[in-house]
Amino acid sequence: MELARVEGTVVATAKAGRLQGRKLLLVNLTGPDTKPTNNYLVAVDSVGAGDGEIVIVVRGSSARQTDDLTNVPTDSSIVAIVDTIELRGGVVYSKDQRTEGASR
């Protein structure tokens, strides 16, 4: 599992049948301090994530392990929206307070 920030949406009108109706999001992988790495992925959203949110992304065969993504042709999926990240005894990210120890 990896942390990432949702930074955009990918629209593809022509796509595989099993991707029909799926939201595709552009995510920037981050460290636990939420600093961006500038390593981008397109991920299938399975949890209703929104722009700017910190999410958990899984890749490879794990990306198809949720009930609604079985047999979907994806190599990366968003499986959780992060509420809080604690690092070295301090909160570096809180969704409710939008507290971040690092700038975007």
C-alpha cells in the first residue's frame, strides 16, 4: 500500500467494458509526511475520493481484490481515504483539520 494525493481526474470515453462507469483519478504518490514525489499514477477509485485528499493506493494484483473491482483491468486502485497520519509522535496530516506538516 502506498500514500498518494488526488490531483486530478482522467476522462477516457473509449475504454474497456469493465472500466465503464469507473472514476479514474490522477494521484501523486507521497511520503508519510505527505510531500509529493512527482510519481503519478492513474488509479481506479473504489471509495469516492476527491481532489486534494490523501488516499491509500494498492498496485498489482492487490488492485483487483476489492469486491467491486474483481475482474476489472486495473493495476492501481484507491482503496481508502486517509483521516490521519501520525509520524514520529506527531500528527502530520488530519483530514478534518487539513493539518499538514508539509506543504503541497
